[in-house]
Amino acid sequence: MSIALEENSVTLSCRGETALLSATEARDIATRLEQVVASEDWGDGDTRDLIVFLRRGADTLEGDKAESG
């Protein structure tokens, strides 16, 4: 899996598939991952790092939109 913050999206790639996520989509995925971690009492450091990256990426994308818009 790879994840990157691009100019207009958070890009998530895994096993040959790629998703371009808006700020809202990135936040939604982070929220759902947090729910799974809490309900399953599961979550390693990589999962928590992914959640943080998704949220920070969403914040950055929204900040960029506010500055340019």
C-alpha cells in the first residue's frame, strides 16, 4: 500500500488499484477505520499512522482550497 498527498487529492494505492480521495472521503475513511479499531479492539501502529495521515491530508487539502478560493 502507498499513500500520498497530491495537489487536489489524497492518493491511496494497493494491489494495483488506486483511489483519488477528496478531503471528505479521506476523513470518512479515517472515521470508519477508527470505528473498526475501537469495535474490534485492533489496530497496529501502521493503521493509526494511516488514520493520522488521512486526517492531516484532508486538513491540508481544505486549507489549500480556502487559500485559493
